[in-house]
Amino acid sequence: MNYEYTEEFRKELVEWFNREKRDLPWRHTIDPYKIWVSEVMLQQTRVDTVIPYYNRFVEKFPTPQTFAYAPEEDILKMWEGLGYYSRVRNLQAGVREVVETYGGVVPNNRVDISKLKGVGPYTAGAVLSIAYGRPEHAVDGNVMRVLSRVLHIYDDIALPKTKKIFEEAVTELIDPNNASSFNQGLMELGALICTPTSPKCLLCPVREYCRAFEAGDATELPVKTKKTKMKNLHYKVYIVRDNEGRYLLEKRDANGLLANMWQFPMIEMKKGEDALNKLIQQYDVKVKVKHGTVLTFKHIFSHLTWHIEAELVEGEATNDEKFFTREQIERLPMPVPMLKIWNEIK
Ligand code: SF4
């Protein structure tokens, strides 16, 4: 790999970032804990969505000490709607380690910070460069897209080993005096200019150093093989209301998808099976009135799709403790598909 224009490339990128960067709340701080929170929230989630969550989060938990031991239900409630809930659990476990092992100060070197729960190479590099100004790589999808084009890297980014190539490239290119602006500049360029389908090359500050621009093949990069096929699951969700206007809810398993979140009973629909019968048996419910379907929709996760049909019934269960009032439900953490149903019912 030839880095003949490294100095110029750095300068153009850093100057462009400092001139054009979006005004985002986490760009007003260099507190490593807050940078860490923002980076975890931004994984798999759009910037616009993250902003209000970030603001609420740092207001409620302004320091590692305030967050480290907060009850799980509170932190899930704060994260409600963001998805990928294991992120916040891992974040809390990592922050707890910071409080217990490092006196509340996030480590400023890659070896120690990488030992924290939930901190992968990207998050480590982002916190080290943005909060501490260290020239450390932070390679995410945006960075791989930009650099695959600038440097003409044709390796398949769907393969985990390819990341190393980009990490080495950033280590070579990064501006040691402006590590934060350099890394954020690459990410920002990927988000605003060097976008997946129609890169705005004419507005690009590093066009002069971009091999894909010269070759005219930017949209063919990065190379990425197709993901495995999406799994489809069909569910009937029963909203069971008792004669006091309370609703039947259950807590999901402590492990796996949406762990420990609350939901209305979900029955997987399989050929030849009667969903209502399964509800009656599994939840020990007596159904008195059927109101029919209130909502049909699908919810897409990264690897599977839920096809949901939500139906309202009046009923009662032998176990009274499973029913919750409206006020109680409002305080419980629920995943997005359940919130959608709850909003419809309300
Ligand atoms: Fe991306 Fe075009 Fe800029 Fe190259 S010139 S980095 S392809 S936007």
C-alpha cells in the first residue's frame, strides 16, 4: 500500500471535519464515559434517534458511579426503543468494572480498555482517540467504506479478518496530532459524503487522493458478500384484559433476544395449531370475549423478522399476579413491537 499523500490527506480531512461537522451533543464533551455511552448507543442506531436518548441518559446518569449500580429495570426503561438491549447491560457491566477496578476513570490505553465488558476494537479506538486524543484506529462500516474507496481495497468486508487490513491502514494514516478529528472525520465523511449508493464525490475534501474516484468505480466498493438469509417467525400476540381493566404480561427469559423485557403473551403460529388454545393452556387463561385483531405488522431485527398479529380478548387467569394496571405497564421496559401494540390499545 502506498501512502504517498498521507500529510495532505490528513490535513484536508481534519480541516473539513472541523469546518463541516454536525453539532451533536456528544461532540461538546471529551468525558470518556460520555463518549463511551454515545458510541454504544450509535452502534446499529441512527444519529437522529440517539440524540434524545443520549441527552436523557447523561442527565440521569452523569457519571460512571451514578450508572454502575442502577437497577436493571431502570436502565432498560432508559434504553426502551433503541433495541439491542444487551448493549446497555454490557455497558453497565463495563462501567462497573471502571468504578471498581480503575477508581471511576476509564482506562486510557488499548490493553486495559479492551478488557472491559462490551468494549470491542472499535469502541476502544473511538474512546481513546476522541476522549484522550490517542492515535488509535476506530474502524466501523463508514470507515471501511471510505477507505476501501480511497485506497482501492477490494477485500470482502463481510469477512472478520478484513477489518485488520483497515485497522492497519488507519494506523498508518491517522494524524497523531489530531487523532480525534481524523477518526471522526472519516466517520463523518462516510455518513455525509461518501455514502453507500451515491457518493457526493464533487463535494468530497479528499477527492484528489481517492483511487476509486480516479477509476470511476466508487459504487462498486466496498466488496461485501450477501448476509445469510433472514428468518421469518409468525406470532399471535394476545392482549388479555381482565374485568378490572388490567392486562396480562410476562417477562422474557433472562438470556437471548430482548432478555428481561416485558411483553404480552406471544404464541408462535405453526401449521395445524390453534393459537388461542395454546394461550389458554400455557397461560392458564379463561377467555370470555374475543374482540378480534387490533393490529398486524412486522418487526425486523438484524437476523430475523417477526410477523405479528395482535388480538384483544377479555379474560381472566388463575394467577392474579400476572395482571398489570396501565400505570404499572408504563413503568416496565417493553421492546418496540410491544410498545406499538400498547400504544394502539391505549
Ligand atoms: Fe468517497 Fe467519492 Fe470522496 Fe472517494 S471521492 S472518498 S468515493 S466521496
